[in-house]
Amino acid sequence: MKIQVRAAIQEKLTVRDCHIFGVENFTLLGYHLFTVDVVEGTRCYTCNKRITMKSKGEQALEILREKSIDCWVILIREGKEKAVELLLEKGFVGESAFIFTRDRKIAVVASYDKERVEDMEVLTYTKGIREVLPSVLKEISPRKIYMNFSEHDHTIDSLTHGLFIKFQTILEEIAFAGEVLSSEVFLEELRSVKIPEEIRRIREAVRVTEEIFEELPNFVHEGVTEIEILEKMTDLTYKSGCELAWEDPAVTFGLQTELGHRISSKRKLKKNESIHIDFGVKYEGYCSDLQRVFYYGKNPPQEMVRAFETIKKAQEASMQVIEPGKKGYEIDGTARKIITENGYPEYNHGLGHQIGREVHDGGCILGPLWERYEKNSRKPVKEGNVFTVEPSIHGKVNLGLEDDIVVKKRGEYLSHPQREIIEI
Amino acid sequence: MKIQVRAAIQEKLTVRDCHIFGVENFTLLGYHLFTVDVVEGTRCYTCNKRITMKSKGEQALEILREKSIDCWVILIREGKEKAVELLLEKGFVGESAFIFTRDRKIAVVASYDKERVEDMEVLTYTKGIREVLPSVLKEISPRKIYMNFSEHDHTIDSLTHGLFIKFQTILEEIAFAGEVLSSEVFLEELRSVKIPEEIRRIREAVRVTEEIFEELPNFVHEGVTEIEILEKMTDLTYKSGCELAWEDPAVTFGLQTELGHRISSKRKLKKNESIHIDFGVKYEGYCSDLQRVFYYGKNPPQEMVRAFETIKKAQEASMQVIEPGKKGYEIDGTARKIITENGYPEYNHGLGHQIGREVHDGGCILGPLWERYEKNSRKPVKEGNVFTVEPSIHGKVNLGLEDDIVVKKRGEYLSHPQREIIEI
């Protein structure tokens, strides 16, 4: 496996900062600070150890140890389970259990699924999972078992109710006397603190999205419909080997048209009309989510320019205050204030959400202290979080900009923020 | 919407058999028996009514009435839910409830998801689903509520445990005194009895798969690896606007290599070697699943020809006995007997599974009375079921053929069964 990572140190590889990697194209800027193209398996110049990237599985063990979690059980059977995708990036045909303790990663799978598991202890069954699972649980003998359910976070809530019922009967069989709890206490962190490989994929998804935006002048013309533009962008997405990051991205003509989770229409583009696009792709399982603003004609009207400049200012101001430890609502507040100070109404959504395997990933949100965000907008931003930053203006004029950023010592753009209305 | 359906009557349109459609290219073979290309919305020659295809939603209401089901509640929030995909073919961002009674189809969705619902009563909420859902349930006042959970059928078990817990609190709020039961009693039928539009999509998935198999001579050459062939087939799949029907379809070189849920390897193809491929695509959400047998060279060895002919005979014999009402194990038994009578060991799987939105769809299976199949192989085959028929030989020689069929008055091939080993 070859993985190219830029700015190795900033993205936290599991190597000591003093290693110097046996690769070309690196610039030594100091003892701890250097920029380098790192390839998995490369030897360090000084200690001769091979560099290995931290996997999500290793990150999981670290977090379980940190939070003193005894035992996390993930159940899956033919289909998808969000934590299995995150950790193993594979589906399984037979009923399977993946068990993480503070120092073990155990897979209980059907014999024909054996080859799908890498880098875990593998136990197989032939006729049914009850041949193996009860005895493994007995051996581990946890006091508490954590499972993937949540009443309010869809990125955690991936255990099906039928499998939960079946698991209860297995716990009865082994006379388990402890508690079954929600994995939310650690899974949220595991999902939202990205390892370098995850950031690489999001970066690539962003790159593809930006390339697709650049193609726009080739298929935007008078009379084209919103849907036609979207279809063309969807084609380009698949041609790039990506998928759409979500169903129904939105192409919106005209400043008077509402934005939001909108279905594109058959409205035809006229000369001197604005185009707003909210679009993202999924690259190797990871999403981008960008908004861009175009004008079909020359010299956009003053009301559009003023709105655009205000949004841009709000985005830039919020970027100035993003840093680990800062609460979501504080960052949102900075952008929100600039919008209202300029005489526009408050935007009716949060400034930004996390992205990852889901386009709306869970955990800390850059949102106001409103009922629907409160719990998550009080949470602190963490190093490794990837957010959208998307201030907007709604009302007589509707416009928004959206970029994707990663939190390191401060916020860093993964996309190239739009600084001028693009005329087509 | 234009839908082309062949053999209209056999595929059960919701029109009377005596209608004669105002379309070209039809052959009137008798009063009730004719073959015709039917297009949605076409007027009947005799009664002037427009033809409409039955939707999955209408089929659901029919089945609920037939089985005297009061109330089916499907819960979903950002992501996928199998029954929502089946019925609405869409995802939803906000928490949503879809309620089917014997005569109503009600959608409770976030205001921004409103446009996604068609052909249902739509109720929207702004801050949370509790604004609306409790009062709707109170109004319907069902004695029993059916929900999508199952301990043993993955195609039914799509309700997450977190949403189940939340729903319990809503039921407490309205003092619901009835039972919450598994939707298995009707959802299995709804999934597995296909309407014409579903059969059309499976047929198209099969067509694309067969076209991809025909391309094989263009990229099979000495030294090519199993993985390389698979990658090329995957490329062709995406170019056709389809997706893979499942992760890791299998390309297997050599008669001695085990088949099954196998990961393709870096093994290089030699002259005079067999190639076995198990592959399928997904077209507009519906799967194909085919196995084809190739020989890289001229004049395949006798052991390969004998195995191929035996498998073919087993497949043909089982096709002779497929008809509505016949039990799954009876059909499996016919094929199994031919394999063993020819001196080969019994194959270690079922003769066939259903396909649809999932490549392994639930319900009746053409399998033996073994523990893992028993419940489903005792079930009767129904008109409208779509099955794979895949006898195989395992042991010293490993080979299999797989075709997709639809059950009408008897079994009819959707694919073109392979009748000779294809030499490349």
C-alpha cells in the first residue's frame, strides 16, 4: 500500500518527529519542522525503522484505553454498518461480530468471510455465530459492553434492532450481568478525529469537486436548466471514479430562489442571472461539500456583489477564530455577527458541520445555541476535525459560500476559497 | 415516465386482461393471451382507459389489506433504510416516519424534505418529529404496529436500535397499549414478489452483465491476473452507468481453485487454463448475479467438459420443476440429485437465492433442508419471484453456472443460459 501524505508531522504520523524519511523531495526546515512526501513503508534515515501510518483500528484501541472502555461489540450481517466501514472498509456476507477491547481486535465471521479480515484475530464459525460469540464474550468477561446505538446521532446509530434482540439472547445465555451502553462516548471521537489517510481522501474529493466546478463554462449556456447542469456534474463525478457525496446536490438559478436542501428544477437560465451550486463528491468513501457562486453575464448587480463580499468576510473572520478547544457556537457567532452587522438577517442554519464518510458527520457542529444544535454546538473543536464553513444570506437575496477545512493548530483550508464571483 | 414492459399480461399489470393497448408492435394471439410493448399512460383501444403500472406503494396497500395489517411504521433518518428505498427510492435528511395503513400512505418529514415525497399524504415538522408523529399515531389508533426488525432476515431488519428506543418513548407518550411486531409477515412478500418495473430493471442489469462477459476476449491474455480481469469488468460496469451488485465479485483461474465468496488473486493466467467468473451489476437499484465458464485455449480437458455438462443438466432439470407453489427444497433436490448421480459430491450451498434490491434477497430460497436454510427452503415459490439458479461442483474440480430467472406460470430465464464452454 502506497500512501502519499504531505506535511507529515502536521498530520500526526505514528513516528517520532525526529525521524527523517528515506524519500526524495523533502525540505528540512529544522529538527522538528519539515515538509516531506512520505510513502508507507519508507525507512527512516536515522533509525532505519519503517514508517507505518496509524490505522482507524489502532486509533480505536488508543481511544478505548484513554476512556477506559472494556469492550465494544459491533454486529453486522449482509449489508452496511457505519463503524465496520470506518474500521475495516468492507462489507461482510455472514453475520459477524467485531470486538474491540483495550488491547485486542477480534473478528468473529463466517468461514467464507475469513479472507476479508486483515490485522485482527479471526475466529470463524460454520453454521451460526452462536458457535463462537458466547465463548469469546465469556473469555473477555467485560463489565460493560458498548454498542452502536443512539437516539439522536445517526452516525453512531447503526446497530439494527433485530440484531440487538438476538444479541440480548446471547447475553442471557452467558448470564451477562453488566450494562449495555451506547458507544457514543468514544465513537464520536473516533469518527471525527481524522487520521492522515482520511484527510488525504477528503482532500482528493475536494480536488475532484473543484475540477468539476472548473468545467462549468463548457456546459453553461442560455436556456440550460438547473437539472441539466446537475446531470452534467454527476456525469463528471462518475467519470472521475467518484460518487455523489449526497443525493440531490443543488443547482439554483437567480438570487431570489431559496437555497437549502433543494431539488434542482427545469428552470431555464437567462442572461444576467446568478447561479448558486451546492455540490460534493465521495472519493474512496470520503466526502467533499462545497458551494460556489457564478454569474451568467458581465458585471453582477450591486446587491449580489455586496452579499458575496459580506459572506466572504464572514467566512474569513470565522477562519481566524478556529482552533482546537474553541466551542462550535463561538465560531458560528463570529460569522453570524458579520452577516447581521451588515444588515442581513441571520442565516437559518449552522455555520458548518463535520464531513467524513458522511457528508453530515456527527459530533461538534459550528452552530448557534439553538435547540436543534445546542448539544453539539457546545462541544469543542478538536485537532483532526474536518468541517465545512458555509455562511450564507437568506431573504430578498439568497447566496452562500462553502469551503472545507481541517483543524490543526488552527483552521486550514482543504479547498481554495472563492474570492470573486465567477463570470461565465 | 415512459416504461417499456414486454409480455405485459404475464407480468401482471393492473389492467384487465381484456384491454388492448393503443401501441404499435403488438401481436394479438387471443383474447387473454398476447404479447405487447406497453408504455405507461397509453390508452386502451377498447375502453379508452389509460394504463398505469402498479407501484410498490400500491402493492404494499394491497398486501396490508390482504393480511389485515393495521399500521406499518418505517422510521429513517439521514442514510438508508431498505423499505424506504423499496417504496420511495429516495433518502431523507431529517428524521422521517412513513406510515402505511390499509388505505393511507402518510409521510411525516422535516419541512426541507417535503419535496422528496410523491404520491403520499405529507405532514411536515420544523423542530422535531415529536411535533407531528404522536398525534398522527393517535388519530390512526392502531391495535398493532408493525416495524422493520428481524432476528434472522437482513432484508427486513433495517430499523436501527436508537430509533426504536426513541419510538418507544413516543408510544409511551400516547399511552399506546398494543403490540409492536415485526413486519416480516408482509414485507418479505412485498420485497420478493416483483412488479413489472422491478423485473424490467433486473432484466437490464442482466443485459449489461452479459454484455460485459462478451467483452472478455478483449482483455483476457496470457499473464493477466484475476484482479486485472475484475478491475476491467468493474470499469465496464461503471461505464454502463451501473454499480457492482456486490463487493468483490470473483474471477477464479484453474479447476482446482475453490469458488465461493472468494477474493480474486494476483495469480497469472496460463495457457490451457479455465476461468470461472461470478459477477453481477446493479441497474437503477436492482441486481443481476451470473456465473460463466471460460477456457483459455482450445479443446477444454475431458474433466472440465464432463463437469460443465453435468451442471448444465442439473440447471435444466431444476428449471423443469420450477412453478408457483413448489417448495424451495424440492427444486433444489432435483438439481442436487443430478450432481450426485453423476458421481460428484453435493454442492455445499443452496441451488438459488432471490435477487432484487439486494443480491441475496430474503424469503423463499431454493435450498436443501439444512439448518441454515430450513425455514426459507420450506417456503413456496411465488409468481413474481426472481431467483438465481446456480448448481455447482466442488472438490477435485470446481465449476458452477448461474442464471437469473423469473417465476411466472413456470420459470423463465432472464439471462441467456450458457450452453457451451466459451473458448478464448
